[in-house]
Amino acid sequence: QVHLVESGGGLVQAGGSLRLSCAASGMIFSYDTMAWYRQAPGKQRESVATITTDHITNYADSVKGRFTISRDNAKNTVYLQMNSLKSEDTADYYCKYTASYLEVWGQGTPVTVSS
């Protein structure tokens, strides 16, 4: 099994920055995909960014140019650098680990952007 621990959420003013971290532990596969999702109040959970073991990335259109996903394979950790934050970025952010048959979610970390 894989266990995910997220950190880095909080309150920030519009235009500010935050960096989220998600550390994975347990049965880590040699090739996997780690991703950040978010869910705003009253809305469905949506994909924000994904990154594979070999650092192939994908972003939602709404965050392109503002958010950067990266990972440190030695630490089994994925990061989400969020810049130029907007009020519409306010949501609970979740880390997801996917490999072979396995899909694991983190507990979520809240991000609140005040305007």
C-alpha cells in the first residue's frame, strides 16, 4: 500500500504564492504518476496537474503558466508551486498516486485565496 501526506496549504492574498508538498511512502512502483487535484465548495473534484516518474507533465488550462508541478524521485515527493493565485483557486487540494492497479488519495490540504 502507499500512504500520502500533503502539506503547504493555507491562506494567501490574491497574487501571492504557495507551495504544496506530497510525500509518498510504502510500496512505491518503479513507474508511477503523481497528481494534484482540487475541489472547491459545491464543485466537482478536478485535475490540476500531473507528473510521471520521467517528469512528463500535464496541466489544466486554468493553471497553465501559473502553477508548476515537480517531483523528487529520491524523496518520493511531488510539489505544486502555485504563483499568481486567484480567488478561484480556493479549494481543497488533493494529491493522488497512480501506478498499475493502484490509486491512492491523500487527505487534502486547504488553500484559501483572499481577494
